[in-house]
Amino acid sequence: MTTQITPRARVCVLISGNGSNLQALIDACAKNEIAADIIHVISNRADAFGLQRAQQAKIPTSVLDHKAFADRAAFDDALADLIARCQPDWVVLAGFMRILTPAFVQRFLGKLINIHPALLPKHPGLNTHARALAAQDTEHGATVHFVTPTVDAGPAIIQGVLAITPAESVESLEARVHQLEHQIYPIALAALVAGDVHYAHGQAVWADSNTPKIICQPSA
Ligand code: GAR
């Protein structure tokens, strides 16, 4: 009798900073909650703390400094080539603070995902927590989505939702959303790797329904 060994998915993670979402993914892979290995971590900043997290987990790292390239297209070409050499099944943006060119996105379309700290389509872009408070939103959260050429407009795979409390500050909201991100990103990647959800014709298609899964977190 032969034992079938299912190959683990190969994941390349792109970061620019702290890398707490990277850490959540490293931990979930180590616990086998995701049938994947993070095979490479790439940062556009040499001082990103996430690089140390990767090295601690014995994951190979690269730094590709965008400032060393003539323009965005040249940087994205080099980045895409570096990623392609790693032969990943999934490319995961985890606090990668660069706008990607349509050419880059097309190259990895359907296997390129991002996490954004808001309930898209609300609050694309930056300063999402302050904007949610300024808009007097009652709910806020985070979205994992497929990346498409328009920034923060790709189809949602999963959202984590929390209720904004009356005493909420930007800092408290940021901390609570971050916690939620660490829950939903591993769930989303596990579902992708397992084939429970895939990208088709601009949509995130779940095997059992077509709506993004919502995880509600009770207010603090
Ligand atoms: C996260 O909150 C992530 O949603 C956000 O950057 C933070 C990175 O934290 N990403 C974006 O805003 C992308 N537009 P981390 O480095 O601790 O994972």
C-alpha cells in the first residue's frame, strides 16, 4: 500500500513593516491550520520588523528596495520576477504598502490576495480607522480580498466585523481590527489552499455559497 502525501501549498508573503499578519500566518502554517509553507518573505524596506519574524521561523527573506528603481513599473517587474523564481501557489500581501501596477496584478491574478483594515468597499486607501470614526460608522473591521488592478476594489473573500464602541479611539480601533485581521487572514488562506474558494471572472467564488464569510467579533 502506498501512502499519498498531499503537497503543501507554496506561499510567498510581501511585507513593508511590523509583520504581525505575517506572524499569524507563520503560526497557522506551523500548527497545520493551513496546509501550506511560507517559502519566501519579501520586503521593500530593509528595516521591516517582519523580516526578523521570518528569519526567526527560518524562512528565506529578500529585500527589494523600491527606491533603487527608476519607476514603479521597473520595481514591479523586478518584484514579479523575484516572486516567480520562488514558484509560489499564492502571493500574500501582508501590510505591503505599495500600489501595484496592473501588469504585476495581471501576472498573479487569482492567486494574489491582500488584507485591508476596513470593511471594503468602505474606506479604501489609508487612515481607515480615523475615517470610520469620522463617518460615525457603527461597524468597522477588515477585509481579505483578491487583488485586482483597481486598488482595494478586488472581490472580498472574507470580512471580520466589529462594533464600534462609544468610547472608541483611533488607537483602540486599530488594535481591535489588528486582532481581527490575525483571525481572518489564516482562515482565508486556509480556505484558498483547500480549494474552498477561488477567483473567477472578478468574483470570489465559495464552493458552498457566493457571499464572503463574515466573522463577527463582539464589542470590547
Ligand atoms: C494591517 O493593518 C493591514 O491591514 C494594513 O497594514 C497593516 C500591517 O500590519 N494594510 C494596508 O493598509 C494595505 N492597504 P502588520 O505589518 O502588523 O501585519
